[in-house]
Amino acid sequence: MQKKILAAAVAALCGVATAAMAQQTGASKVELWGIVDAAVRHTTNEGTGKNGLTKMIGGGMSQSRWGIKVEEDLGGGSKALVELENRFNADDGSVSTPFFQLAYVGLQGPYGRLTMGRQWNVLFDVVSSTYASFPYSPYMDAYKPELGMAAGARTSNALKYTIATPTRNWVGTVQYSFAEGNDNTDAVRNVGLGMLAAPPYSLNPATALSAPVKAGIDNAVAAASGSTTPNALTTAAGGIAAGALKTMGGFLRYSENGISVGGGFLRTELPGGSDLDAWTLGGSYRSGALYVNLGYGQNKVKWKSAGTPATVGAYVGALSNRLVDQAIINSMWQGQTNGGFQVGDADKRQMIKVGFGYQVTPQINAGLHYFHAKQSGSTSGGYDGKAHFMVAAVDYAFSKRTDAYAAIDHTKLSNGGGKLFIDSASQARSRTGFTVGVRHRF
């Protein structure tokens, strides 16, 4: 596998050299670019003993990455586009999966831009371009609660069409993606049935569903879904979640005279039959050294109804579908431990973000941001609650390409159900983080 990855990287770099030769004729423009970011981060209330943790991370303000951008002039104001982006961790050199986090090809002309492949989704596009958290970096990579609202931020197998006015004060995009190779087959249901093969359940799938049997199955599934260790069902669900999902949505933004406003909507159809509807609205204002922003986001899951199954097999199949979809929602909402919190069986999350940045001197940027989140719809009632996130950062630019930064963040959760924690290992409801790092862009 490593040999294949190395071969792909070599082939890509060879392609850059070939395209660079073509560039000399004026036909193409090729850019090899990257960011290397490394930081030391300390967090309180980490681990089972809540002793805190100090470590080096491979990206504090930005995740380290390199990429290739290609533009070919087709004449008449039209051009062909290609972008590849690989993300990695500067602390140990490990790379993200998939190898290319962005990989798309497209055409741009007088009537807009069409791109195909793995791309940023419309929610990420509108927030990062219109009311990003920091004016010099869309978000802080080590602490980014806002990305939990972006439905995964990237989408595979996606088509995007963008159109803009000549001055780009109005920009609109629509998105559609295909759910290729991501069907929820009977294999997942069979895993769910297999979990009931051991005593005291040992049930025949064709057995009629009675109230005591239903209660027993509910208890088994609750234990499986709330477990802190992987089990067969969550592993199977995770495999499906890693595939492509069907999405439909768009965004619209307006920007002029320092004012930017925009909003977006994205529906994600989950393989178990449920839908995730996500939308956002916000704006920002720039005046001289000052930057302020305000935004709102909401995610709402519409669970597929299980109906009234009459047999054990049908009932467990419906629950398996629910757990598959729940695993996908968890992967989107949980995010990183730093800047995320547990989802449990909740079906709605809302977030308000407000912040400002200030250019203190030509070299020093300062910023402060606050996020307030509310989670609701927990079937058990244990995962309803509120979250408060705060982050302050100062960035010092040595040059146009190299900067250093320091940041402090704090998370605090509150709820009445007793199950809402930052993470299952520490079961902490508050945490403070300190990050100091260096970043270089080329």
C-alpha cells in the first residue's frame, strides 16, 4: 500500500514537471503549494484520570497539507481546472485517508464553473468565505467547534456549479453528490442479528415480536450504541459511513464595501433511510483593522420510521438502520475532542458563533471567538444540553509566509440528563487548552 501511495505521489510530481514545461508555452498555469504547521498543545481534564495531556500536534492553526492546482487556458475566457490536496500531520509525517482530501476537475467559462470529484461542500464554502472565525485563517484546526455543523465539510462524488457576477459581489453555488457503493445492505442487518445470537437473547429472526422480547432487544442495542469500545455493529456502520453519501444543496452570498452576508442549505440522505438537514446563515464586516462576524447553524436529523415490525428480524433490521445513521451523525457532530462533544441519541443541534479580529500592527493579528451550542431531541433525555466554546488567538507574522501563534480555548458543558460529556474516556464537562505553534506557507 505504501509503495502505491509513493508511486502516486511520484507520478503526481512528474505531472507537475511536465505541466510546468507546458506552462512555458502559455497554455497552462501550474502551482505546487503547501502549508506546514506544528504546535505544542496542553489540555486539562484529559484521560480517565483527568490528569491533562501535553503533546505535539501536526497542525494548530492550520492542518499541514500540500496541493497541486492547474489551470489551462481554453480561449474565449474559458479554462480547465484541476485541484489535488493531500493533508498530513507534521508531528509524525502520517497522512490523511483518503490520500487526497480534495480531488476534482472542472471547466470555467462565461456561464459559470462546473467541478466534479471530492470537494468542499456548500456549507463549508459559505462559512469560510463569508463569516469565517479568523480573518487570516478560516478556523483554528486544533479547536474548531463550528466544523461539527458542516455535515462533514467535504463531499465525495460531488458535482458543483458556481455562478458569479463579474465583480463577484454575488456568488451562488448548487451541489449534488451520488451515493455510490454506499447501500445499506442486509449485511449490516445480519450483524445486528448476530449480536443477539448469544444468551440470553438467542432469538430466531422469524419469531413474533412480543413486548418482553422488544424490551430485551432495546437494552442490548442501547448497550451497543452507548459502548465506549468498538463492536460489530458500530464497526459495520463505520464502514458504510466512510463511503459517499447523497447530498443536495446550495448557497448564496453577497459581499460589497466590507460587508458580507450569506446562507446555505444541504440535505444529506443517510444509507439507513434517515435525512440530515443542515443550514447556516451569517455575515461579517471589515473596516480597516477591525473584523467582526456573526453566524448561526442548525442540523436536524429526520429519522426513518421503523413502522410496526411484527418479527424479531424486522425489528432488529430497523434498529440496525438507525444505528448506521447514528454512527454517521456521530462522526459529523463529534468532530475532534477539542471543540466537540458527545451526540448520544440526540437529533438536533444548533450553534451561534460571534467573534472579532483586530490587526494590532502590520505583524500582529488578534482574535476572540465564542460559540454557543444547544443539543436536543435525545430519546433518553440524557444527551440534551448546552455547550459553551471560547477561543482567543494571537498571530505574529515574521514574513508573508512564516508566522507564529498562541491560543487559549475553553469548553464547558451543562445538561440535566447526566450523560453529556466532552468525551467518554474522561467524562469531563469542562476543559481548557493552550496551543503554541509555527506555520509556514509555500
